[in-house]
Amino acid sequence: MKSQALQELVKKIFSDEKTKLQFMSNPDSVLSQFALTEQEKKAVMTTHAKLGLVTSNSQQLEATFGPTAYWH
């Protein structure tokens, strides 16, 4: 991730339960608190709509990318 604002958003969602719940019920209210570009907002919402709120070891993420997605 290049954007400091995007990094802060992800950190806040995963470290603060209140923010996480707010994001899950009203993502726009959380996104508006960060200086994200329109492209970043769209990427967050697209990922959220497709996968929900996932962690690095989630089944949703693995099912989407597959266990060998990055093997060459």
C-alpha cells in the first residue's frame, strides 16, 4: 500500500472494534474520516463488497485468490 491514509484506515479498522463495526454497518461514514482518493475508496468498497471484512488467514480470501495464486 502506498497511501498513508489507506494504511491508517486498514490499521484503524482492524485495531478498533468500534470502527470495525461502524465500517461493517456504514462504510462511507468511516471512509469519510480519511483522506482517501476516489480510486482508493472505490478499491476498498469493491474489495469489501466482494469479500467482506477479511483477515490474511480468512477462508474468503483464500477461496478468492487460491493457495497458489502467486506461485510462478
